[in-house]
Amino acid sequence: MKKSVLNRIVSELLSRSGSGVAVKMESYFPGGRLIGGKYAMNTHSVTMYTEVIKQQCLQLFGSLEPVYDYFAVVFAHELGHAADLSLGKLCDEMENTADERKRKEIALQIEENAWNNAMPWMLDVDPAFINVIIDRSLEAYREVLAPVTA
């Protein structure tokens, strides 16, 4: 991925969102997990993991052709976390509850809030493409909350 293209995407989405978040680019998320981007509330910064973005794009779409759109969607999602005015309260709530189901519900709410915040900033990305990414990203959160059927 060309740094110039990534920087243009970052600049455009920062402008659309009005966010003052600091942005860093690294190749891989520490620890080997396939995390494409991470918002850090304590430093009000987003780190994007470019090699992981490529791996995720290949896994989900079988091609790197849409990698820049994929990067834009993941970055918009991280900006969505940065814009979430309830994030601090939700994180505190999640940290202070012993109820495992409640923790999982809060985790899902945090992710859904980020996607809802991000939607208006992804004007030039196909909504069907965005929905595939959203559905996949929320799948694990929703599965753990699904009722068990006998």
C-alpha cells in the first residue's frame, strides 16, 4: 500500500469527522492478533496496522483490490471510537461489572457505537462493502450473546 494514498485517506476522514485524533501507522499489532486498527483513549490516538489490514482484506474478500477502501472503513471505525462521547462511561461500566453477559453486551455496544459514528464519513465507499466488514467485525460479539438453542 502506498503511504501517499493512506495519508490522503487519513486526511480526508479526519476532515470529515472533525477529529483531532493523532494517527500512527505500523505494520503489525503487537502480540500477533489480527487487529487492523486500535483507538487509544488515554492518548486520543489511532494506530493503523497496515500489514494486518492487507491480511484481513485478503481473508474477507480474497483479493487486495479493495484494500484502500478496506483501510478507509477500518480507519473510519477507529475514528468512530474517538468520537464516541459515551466511550469512557461504557469502558468504566464494563470494567466495574462482574456480570460476564453484561460485559459482553457493553463490548457490543461500544463496537456498534463506533460503526454508527463512522457511517456518515464513508461517503465514497460502497455500502454493501461496508456492511460485509461491519457484519464480520460484529459477528464474534453477537455470537457470544446469542441464545443457546437445544
